Amino acid sequence: MLRRTGMIGIALYCLVPFYWMVVSSFRRTADMYDKTPVPVPWSVESYQAVFEEGVGFGRSLVNSLIVAGVTTAVTLLVGTLAAYALARLTFRFKNLILALIIAVSMFPGALLIVPLLKLFTAIGWINTYQAMIAPSMSFALPLTVWNLTTFFRQLPFELEQAAMIDGCTPFTAFRRVMLPLAAPGIFTTAILAFIATWNEFIIAVTMINDPATQTATVRIAQFTGAAKYDTPFGTQMAAGVLVTIPLVLLVLFFQRRIVTGLTAGALK
């Protein structure tokens, strides 16, 4: 009973803010400060305002998808190969290299903004997708390498040896035998990397000032109201719902694979 109560409490703690955001997005502007649990009356004016001509929110969603998708794909490609090498190959300072990879992710993102801004300005990367993709990879790649290194270490090495005895090259054994077995861990890591990149804000708002290249999180922060100092809470809530829904659907649709990847290797 105590465990169930705790689980319900955690669920409510996580879901109530999202519920209130959804409710606020369906209120009229004049009713924005109402405290009723449901909008009275219901209104979609905030959603209409999000997609008004000149707002550019639809384009920002596409930009977020491009940045998150490319970051996730490249991170998985590089991270999977690096993790496999760290898990299977024997060489000096292997553990030190893995520790350095993890140490990179410990630096606060705010500390890297100024040097990255100077570097990207010098090479002409400001207002480009790569100015968001490269820094996002620096945070997603250590997580990918760490997770998949642990995952590959738990897979039996005898399977690779059997495949090579049957005529497979080491790379063919990796591609045809190990990758399918590691699919749950790879898939879970991909979801985590995609979510982290999709929600990224500080790098995107610093490197991009062209509305045509801005991501959804930056565009939401730059919404303006009818007056100069008017904060469009309803429009921001509606945009927040639209940005969150793809992530919620992604997790709900692939929840079994995610749980499998997170728990794989926990029991033998």
C-alpha cells in the first residue's frame, strides 16, 4: 500500500505541471489567471496564434527535428563503434579514456558558450545547423559511449567467436550478431539522446539569431504579446504542449523497448 501510494504521488508530481500547461493552453487570454481545473469556456485561440503567419513556429519545429535527428544519428554511429571498441578491445589506458569521455559531460554548458561562440564566429558557423549539432553531440556522445560500453560488456564474447569460426570477419560478426543483440540498449540510448537534444536551449539561443534557423524552444521564448511588455502565456503554453506531445508519444509508443534497454543485463 505504501509503495503504491508513493508511485501515485510521484506520478502526480510529474503529470500535474503538464496537465496545468494543457489546461492553460485552452483558456482564453482573458481567463488566463483563472484557477478552475478545466477551462471555462474552452478556446483554441492560443493554438491559432501559434501558427499565425509571421510567427514561424512550424519552421522552428522542423529545425528542432533536423537538429535532434542528425545529432542522434551521428551520435549513435560514432558512439556505438567507440563503445564496442572500449568493451571488446584490449589496449593500454582504456579505462582512463572512458573516464575522460565521461568527464567531458560534467562541464556545465554555460562555461562552453563563450569559447564556442568565438570559435563558430571565426569559422562562419553562426546561424547554421552545425552550430547546434556539434555542441549537442559533445553532451550526447559521452552518455551514448558509457551506456553502450556497459551493454556490450555484458554480451557473451563466445557469440562473436562462433560467428568468426563460421567465416565472418570481425566487422561482419559485429554487424550481424552483436548489433541485433544490442538493439534494446542502442534504441534506449537513441531516445535519451533525441530528447536531450530536442529540449536543448542555451546553445541554440546563443548561436542562432536568424528566425529561419531557430529551434522550437528558442522560438517559444521569443513569443511576444499584443503590447511590448505583454507576456503571451496562452501562446507559450500551447507551443509547449505541441513541443512536448511528440516526446510523450515517442516514449509511450516505444516504452517496452525502453524498459528492455534500461533493464537489460540487470539479471543473468
